[in-house]
Amino acid sequence: MVASPAVSVALFLAGLALVVWSVEAFVEHVAEAAAGIGVSTFLLTVVLAGVDLENAVLGVAAAAGDLPDVALGTVFGEALFVLGAAVGLAGVVDPFATETPREYLALTAASPAPFLAASADGTVSRFDGLVLVVAFVPLVWAVYRWEARRTTRYLEAEDAEVDGVGEADDGTDRSPRDLAAVALAVVGMTVGSELAVTGARAVLDAFGLAGLAFGATVMSFVASLEELLLTVEPVREGRPEVGVGNVVGSVLFFVTANVGVIAILRPLDLASPVFGVHWPFFLVSLAAVLVVLSRGAVGRIEGVLLLALYAGYWVANYAP
């Protein structure tokens, strides 16, 4: 039993930190291990690019720990963070121009439709969850096919860099070490998620917070901080298409496979704030980002407006 609110918060933050570190290690080493045994690095990267494992691990752990509202909150919260905070900050820090293919924008705009339809009756059942997980596959396949037909492939340089990645500088086979690192990372994700959920439950009890609001704001914010780097840094380095790709891939994942896995594990009963706060803010933020990207430029004014929209989301979550 957690002794005090301070200990609860520390436990929660320690668990999140362990999950984030473990996921980063997992992604790095599983790619190297896969390359070492002959799996296509390009295909692996396409799949992993849209999958936010931190959110998935924490959401599944929260659902398994009898905190389904917290789990659902992380889905909306991280999506809003990527759309509002990450794109908004990128526009403020370094206004950028980018030509995002129209088909990607259309795919992103349509991706929430299955989740929205499943939400209409106020619940997301296990069958709904299965449909949402399956829906993620054709989305990824569409992106893969479109990338395959493009004359310029963003990942060609990265593919070239990882050729022979299964061997260390001294010529030894690194695959066993990579696989061991993957196993250790999985243990870290498991332990970290358990700590985070235990701490989260104690924080909710100590401060009297609603699980949906907590998952959508505090938990998502802390777990999503690296999304700022994944979006802002490519923009600052003159490669805005990489940051945009992270945004598009993350949205596709959050509204299909991510919420789907949670619902399979624990069917979701959607409280009124889902329709009064979370869906409206998500859809408005998504529309705003897609409009800005379709115009081909994200400036400081647009960035400030997106950040303000995200700030408004926090206020709406805790408004009486």
C-alpha cells in the first residue's frame, strides 16, 4: 500500500520512466535483431513508425489493472498531445513548409471513423475492439503501397545505414545480444507499467481525480514528451516530412489498434465527457492540423492556435 501522495507520485513517475526507457531500447534492438535475421528493415520501420508502444503498454496495463477510464484517456490524450502540443510547438519554434501527399491527409481524416461509429452506442465492446485492431492493417498497407510507388523514399538512407547491422565492428554476430536486449526491455516494460498503474491508482485516490481526465492529461503528457522531439527536431533539421509522418502514423495507431487492444482486454463504457470533451477536441484538433498541412505551411500563428487548443483541452478536463 502506498504510504503518501508524494510516494504515489514518485512511484507513478518511476514506472513511466521505466516504460519509456524500455520501449526505446525495445524498438532499437528489435529493429537490429530483425535486420540480422533477414526481416525487411523498411517494412519493419513502416510498421513501427505509427505504433506508440509507450501508450499501448500503459493503456493495456491500466485496463488490466481495472482502470479502463485511465486507459481510454491515454488514447485521446496522446493523440491531442501530438496534434496540439507537438505540431503547435514545431510551428512556433521553427515555422516550416511541407508538401504532405493528399492521400495521406485523406487517410488520416478518415481513420477515426470506425472508432467514432463504435462509440455511437456509448460502449466499445470486445468485438468493436477486434474490428478496430483489424482496421489498422489496411491503413498501414495503404501507406506502404503509396510509399513503394513514390520516386523518393524517405527511408532509403536509413536502410543503407543499417545494412549489415546484425554484425558488430569486430565481425561477430550481434543478433543474440539484440534478442537478449529485447527480452530485457519487455521485462522493463512489464515492471514499469505495473509500477505506473499502481502509482496512478494511488494518485487518483489521494487527490480525488477522475481516471479519464488523469489519463488524458497528466499520464499522457508525461508519456508523450518524446513526441516533441520526434516532431520538432526533424522540423528544425530541415526534414519536416519526418515529423509529419510521425503525426500521421501516431493518429492512425491511436484511433484503431491502440483503443482496439484496450477494448478487447476490457470493454469500455463511455462516460459523457468522452462525447462532451474528448471527441470534440480531438476532431477539431485533427481538422485544424489537416487544414494547416493541406495549405503546405505551419507558421507561428498556427502553432500558437494549436497550443492554445491543447491548453483548452486540459482546462476542459478539469472544469467543474
